[in-house]
Amino acid sequence: MSALITLDNVSVTYAAGSRPALSGASLRLEPGQLTLVTGPSGCGKSTLMRVVNGLVPHAYSAEVTGSVTVAGLAAEDLSIRQISETVGTLLQDPAKQVVGHSVLADLAFGLENRGLAPDQIRARVRQVAETLDIPDELLHAATHELSGGQLQLVALAGILVLRPRVIIVDEPLANLDPDAAVGVLRALRDYVDGGGAGIVIEHRVDEVVPIDPDQVIHLEHGQITYSGDSAGFLRVADPDAVRLPFDTLVARAEVLTSQRHPPGRRPGGARLRYSGAQLGYRTVPVLQNVSTELLTGQRIAVLGLNGAGKSTLLRAAVGLVDVLAGDVELEDRPVDEYPAAEMAALIGYLFQNPAQAFFAATVADELAFGPRNLGAEAGDIDEISARALAAVGLSDEPGILDRPPRTLSFGQQRRLALALALTLRPRTLILDEPTAGQDQRSSGHFLDEISALSDIDSVYLITHDIDLALWRSDRVLVVADGALRADGTPYDIVHDESLWHTGSTDSNGYAVLRETDYVRAARAAATLPGPIPSPHELARRLGRPLASDDTPSVRNSPESPVEQNI
């Protein structure tokens, strides 16, 4: 069978880089084959993607050695447009590839450019909408009104509707709720089984394993350190670098590191108070009759489906959505009465799209901007910047201060955006999908560091990562159907079985959270109220000794040979 994509000993060094971003990579992708590419943030995954889709070297200035073929032709002889006839790509930031004023217009855009007749366009759009469970109301929605997860779904639909022979999806689960993620992955598997080919770039290995990837590629420091099947990878993968299935954690309990619970704090007064608040955009309400208090000293997670209003709830805290009725108060004052500088000292907000935070030429200039405008001295600015970079795990990145922010990987950009918020020393930090694009080690590091910062007394977390929310928070809000559906401790939420479903057709229609293996294990283990054990802690409680044929962790055995099965 002829390969759709081949890479033979490919190395890439960007013009602005001092070392190869990809070194000696070889890959073969055939029709009917689905490949999972994983590894730590900044390891070369996105560079591998750019080689396959032609962005390197056509759009990124880089030296490329080795050979690349697309549909049997040398990639160096093809334009990006020609390559795009074979390879479609879903980028990490979907806002960059959604161009239509409405979802329907966006999905029709590429087909119109290819000259398809209107009836063919309508048929293809309808087929993809049904495949991805995109309802009619979303098809006719304005793209600027979509949530991050809805944008991601629309961007993928825009790729599927063009029917390329190869689809690459870069961190497709970053902004999707678990139900939407399952639908997207199943659609990709069906596409591959129908004769296409796919590459999934993802840290959340546990969510990709159920669709049976045919091969797994693991990268580290720009080099392929594993190439083989899923079963072999699960035996050697570093649980601190990628997120593994819970049953794999149980089976490999002896190699798991500890995961620290955030230090407990005594709740204080209300940092945020919602009183009969109706929240939305202009005259369109998203949430109705919200009445609750978010206290100082709390670690609060907000869960819910895409478009349910999770971000809307907390954007109201910084004046980014309209309060159509009722009141939203910050420290007992209406939010709209705060000048920007005073609000920034109380609340920092990390947006889903890190590019919204960048405007300066270098990382150093970005970090200095906030403290300088708050009156910090030059010497203090350097110290504040260094501390913020260390907290998010970027201080060891070579030449980080002199780099333009947009030359960083998407995951690194998110951590830089968080560092910018930390330089303002807010009392409360709102994190909107903070672990998107982050490997386990990076996200664990900065969440631990934030929990230890004395300046920050409260963290409010918007996330689709249910497992993370349950063990890293002391209170959980569930948003659904334009309202707060539930509010309680993680123990309360786990044991309220009316909130949970398994994805089966006979699941409770009231349920809005998809059960994970970790949730089921936590419910069975936690019979008395109290904190939910972390995944590693719970897996160790349930674990067994490693069998004699189990392979030790790559992290503990750097000398282990690479398994080359491609």
C-alpha cells in the first residue's frame, strides 16, 4: 500500500532557534492508519505537524534536512495549497482558522473556493453537522459568539467538510467537554476506517486510547523516543509527562510519583457575590438568576458542557460580560465601578487564547509592562518577572526573555500568559482551561506553584478536566441549561449520581457530567466526606505489584532502547 505521508530522517532548525526543534524523525502514514503523537510541551510535536502539512518550510523560516513525501510526491516540490488538497489541519488555536461570520458560512467557505455547487455544499455541511452532533441553532450562530470549545468543534467541521486524505488534529481535546471530545474522536476514527488517515497530537492519552490508535509516536527534546503500538507505549510512558488511563496507573502504581493536594485555607468573606444576576452579551442572556458567593481562601472549579456559560460566569467578575439584571459585586462593590488597575490587583484572568494577552516584541517586555504601569521600580520588575517565569516553569527555557512571545509553542504561550497575570500579584486568579496544551508535568508544576504563592488567596478554575477539578479544588460549581445546576464539595459532586452519565443511550437526561474511571473509583473509595484522593494516590491504593513482564517507566530507564515498529 502506498504511504500518504513519509518522513525519512527529517531534522528541522528554525531560523530563530539555536538547536533543532526536530531531529532525525522518521514516520510512515498509510490509508486506514491513525497515529497518536504525544510528548512533553515543546518537544517537537507541532514542528512534526508543520513538516507534514507544509507550514515548514513554506510559512516558517527553517532549515530542513531529510526527505518528506505527500501522496508520493516530494513535499519540497509542492506548494502549501497543493499539500492542503491531501492534508487538512486542525490547529491548537481554532480562532485562527474560523473565518466566516456564521458557522454555516464558515463551513461553506472552503467548498465555495473549490467551486462546488450550492446543493453539494449544503449536503456536505449537513453530513458533517450530523457526524459531529452540531445542532441547527449552532449552525446559524455567529462565530464571534461561540465558546472556545464550540470554536474548536466548528474548526474541525471545516476540515472534515473538505474531505482531505489526511487529517491532523493538534490538541483537539483542549477546549472540548468530555462528551464533545468523545464525539470528535469517534468521528476521526470513522474517517480513518473509511480509508483516510489521521494524526492526533495530544497529551491526554487516556482519552485517545479508546479509539485504538494504530501507532504511537512519543517525542522528547525533538527526538522520537518511542514508536510502536498503544499497549507497548502504556507500559513505558511517563505518567508525569502524559495523562494515562486510570487502569494503567493502577497497574503501574509502583512507579507513580506523589501528587500534592493544594494546601487548605480557611474560607473568608465573599470575594465575588452574585445576586439574582442575569449574565450575557448585549441583550442575549447566557446565565439566569445566579445567586452565590465565591469566597476568599477557596479553590473553586467550574464544570459544564461547551457553551453552558462557565466562562461567562467568571468573566462577569472582571467586567467582560454584561450584567443584564441583578448584581455582581467584587469586594462588596459593583464590578463596573472598578478602575482597571485596582481590579487587576484583586483578580487576574488567564484566557483560553493566550495570544489575547500579547502585544510586546519580547517576553521581557511583556513581563515588565504590568508591574511598570503599577509603579514598580526597575530592579523590582526584574525580580517579579523572574519569579513569575519560575512559577510557570519557563525560567529554564534558553533565551526566553529575548524571544518574541509568538515564537513559543502554544503550551508555552499559555504558561507565559499565566506569568503575565502573576506579575500583577492579584489576590484571586481565574484560570480558563489552564491545562490545555500542557503536559502533565508542566501543568502540575504551575498549579503547585500557584497554590504555594502567598500573594494569591483564591483560585477559581474553569475546566473540562473533571479528574483535575475533583482533586485540586475544595468546591465545585456545575453550570448547565443557563443556571447553576450544582454547588458542593468534590465529595458531594462525585456522590450525586444524578449529575453523571456514562454515555449510554439510557443515561439520565438530567446528567451533564461524563463519568470517568477515576470518578467511579473515587466514589467507591470515598465512603466518608473529605477530600478526593489524587489519581496517583488513589491508583497506589488500588494498585498491584508490577508483573515480571511489565516494562519500567521511560523516566526511570533512560537507557531503554527505542522500539521502532514503523
